[in-house]
Amino acid sequence: MSDPEYAFPVRAGSDELRYLPCELHCHSQHSDGHWTVSELLRAGAGEGLSLLALTDHNTFSGIAELTPALQAETIPAIPGIEWTTDYGHLLVLAAARDVDWRTANLRNIDEKLAEIRSAGGLCGIAHPFRPGDPICCGCTFEFEVGRFDLVDFIEVWSGPFPPARSECRRALAWWSGLLDRGYHIAATHGRDWHGRSPGAGGALQACTYLGFSNGIPTVAGALDALRGGRTVVSLGPLATFVLERDADGAVARIGDRVDWSGVRAPALSCTVTVSGGWPKPEGGSGHGADMPSGGESDMRAESVAILGRGGRVVWESALEKDAGTGVPASAAGRFSTDSPYLRLELRGTCAGTLRTLALSSPVWIGKP
Amino acid sequence: MGRGRPLNPAPLPFFLVRDLTPQDSRSSFEIPFRLDRDAERLEISFSYEPKEFADRKESLRMVAACLDRSGNDRTGAEEVAPQPESFLPLSNLITLSLDREGQYIGCAHRHDPVQFHRIGLEGSSPGFLTVPVLAGLWRLVVSVHCILNPICRMRVSVVARGAKESS
């Protein structure tokens, strides 16, 4: 496999954490995608994405086309592969060597995950509850994973208009259960982008915001964000939150792992910030379906909820309007909790229905 | 690796026909072949037929069973309820992957039932790395993802072009 390190145009960096819209599940003509690698990256840049991952089915032959020149002209891309097996699909990102997907079976998957980890790769579970054979071969995740500590991320959302589809609600509940068991797994969205497809229509797409610690979208920064759990999946708006422990002013953000378990049910202050974020893309996803469609104008964030263990709401609040724009943009409050982690959901109306518009990976504040 | 009769490495060129059945779904088998001299390129022809499963009634039954297994709400009360008809026609899916002496070269994961692939330094087909075609033990792996028809006939041939003199 090619060296996953790439050169990128040097831009002014900063110490400021910045969440940028990315797409971590994309196909090209090297498997069953519509576009060439170049066309895919241009399409990603054209949609306002800051980075994508090339994850062709069972091949990394397209990675050679992720040249520094192309990425400098468009957007950076993580070299990856989608293991497309009969027992589930796995996104393997930036592994320094090939790990053979063909010998994976229901019961040896932990060994395979360990091999991927030792090759420096990240592993994510793709669309775990998508209907499988014979509708979509191997698409339902059946692998008997024991070592979920070797799973870096899970597509809690996938495909077009995720909050409207039950497979995504099941994925979200499954991920939440794994958090309850103490696994530090980041939430992602996978558009499973195959390029233009007749009939896909204008279904509303989601993205994964990755938190780049220096504000610059790079492959290394994206991998660091995934490993560090700095992710927000969203239909558009970017919602983040910061916790502050009242006792001493200690601060924790999305992905942070702090141990505040010394005090039972510590009193916390929470500040949520919502911004307009990623614009609605035009065009389809490659998965034609009669999806609701809508745009930014149709989407209105209204409230936020902080959820803990068992998916229980710890605190919720209506959003305060920004004084300048009049757009709902922030919320703040105080609460205490015994939950070892807290995560954010942004709620509001879209396509005429109240639904989750965005959700974050957790902040870990105690021992599970 | 999977089910199927193990084959001895075949000299090139070879042509293989195999009938696959629903019982072969979710299995794979290897086709090892031996290249005695370096060559300019390999040419792999691969096809299977039929592609589509034409039994509409049985297809709808299988779709319903699949949606049940995936936990779909059978009441149809979902906002975006899967439409069984939208998944038709169901089809067979077989894919090929290739390696040489333990080096993975790639895979043609696509739905076309008729495929032609070139492998070589002059440029390989999408899905396969651009590599020299060196003498040695090569291997095709046929991944039989899903067979719905009682019989699905698969054909694969491999030819080496531009054989080079032994050094």
C-alpha cells in the first residue's frame, strides 16, 4: 500500500480547534463508484467538504491517484479501503500494509482488527444495520466482535437523510449501548458515496464534522480526530459543547477523556454552540430512494439535549437566539450527573418534522 | 479459504467453467495458476450468467425475509419505509480478486456480469494495482457473495501476453 503520508499546501495554522465537514466513505471507478478519483475529489471540494476518505470495495488501487497535486488542487483524502465481506463491511483507513479481508470470518474478526491496528490503520464499522443478502450482499454487520476496543468508529448514520431511516436509529442505539459498556468509539456518518446515480434525486445528505486540533484539514489531523473522538455527525448545522466542572473550573470538550468520578454526580456547567455549518449538497447519493429533501432554509435548530448512560437525557434546553442574526445559536445550563459520558444531540425541524439534526461523540468524564 | 474443490496451479493459458448454486453463496474458492516466464500483461476474462433472478414472487418473499432480519418495521409506519419493489430485480454477485506470491493486487468489486481485466506495468484495469507480471505463483480468488438461481455458470480465463525470454 502507498505511503499514507502526503504533502499538502501549507496554510496558516493555529492552536484553535476547528470542526470541518468531511465524508469518510467514498467509492470511485476502482470499485463500483461512478467517478474517477479525480472527479470524486473535485465533487467533494465542490460540495464544500474539507476532506474525504477513499474507501473502494476491497481494493486500494485508487490510492495511487491521490497525488499531492490533486489533493492540493481539491481537498485532502485519507487512503482507505472498504472491506466488503459476506459478514459485514469495515472501513479501514490509512493502514500501512494490506491485511487480507478474504480470510475474515465471523469468529476471527478480533484477530483481523488487531492486525489492522498493528498496521497503523483505523477501523470503522460501516452501515451496521443496512439490510443484507440478497438486497445488499454482506451489508448487515454480523461479525462477532469481542474486542470493540479495536473499533475506532461506527457509522451511526449512513446513506441519505439518516434521521428519517430506522436502520440509522438502530445503529445509534447500538453505538449508545457500546458507550455504556465503556468503549471509546467515535460516531461518524457514511454517505457511502458512489457518485451520481439516476433516480437518487435531491435527498438531503449528512456529513461528519471532524475536529482538527490546529484548524487545518489534513489526513493526519483527520485520523487524530477520529482516534480522539472529536466528531459530530450532522444534516448541516454544527453543534458542539463544552463542559466545565463547577468545583474547579476544569474544562472538557467532545472526545476528551477526563476523570471527574472522584466526586459523585459532579455539578457541571454546559455551553452549547450551534453554527450554520455545511451547506446542503445538490445531487444524489448513489442510493436512489424516495427520501425527504430539504435545504438549509427548511432546517431550523430549536433545542439541544445532553444524553448520558442508557441514552437518558441529562439536560435539555431550547436554543437562545443570536442577538445579531436572530438565529437560534446557543444554550447554557447547569446540571449534575453520574453518567461516565455525556453526548450532545441537536434537535429541530427539517422537511416539516421534528427530528435530530446532529449528534456528537461523547465527552468521557468518569469510569464506566 | 471457503468451500470448493482446491485446484492445482494451472499453467497458462487456462479456461475454467464452474456451475455455482445457492449453496455456494457466502463462500470463496481459489484458482492458483503458474506463470513460467515474465510477461507484459495478464488478461483475465470473467463472466457469469444469469445475472438477474427472474422469479418475482420468490424475490419479493426473499426481500421481505431480508427486511425482517434487519429489523424493519413491518407495519410500514416508518417515515421512509423500504419499498420491497424498489429492490428488484435481485441478482447474483460474484467478484474476483488477485494476488501473486502473497502480494495483494486488487479486486474487481462491481456488478457487471461480464468483465475483462488487464494487469501489467503498462496500466492495470481499475481495481488492480499496476504491477509487473512476473513469473511465479499467482492466485485468483472467486468470492461467491450471493447466488439465487439454481445454477449460475461462471467462466474465467487467464492469458499471459508478451512473454519475455528467461534471463
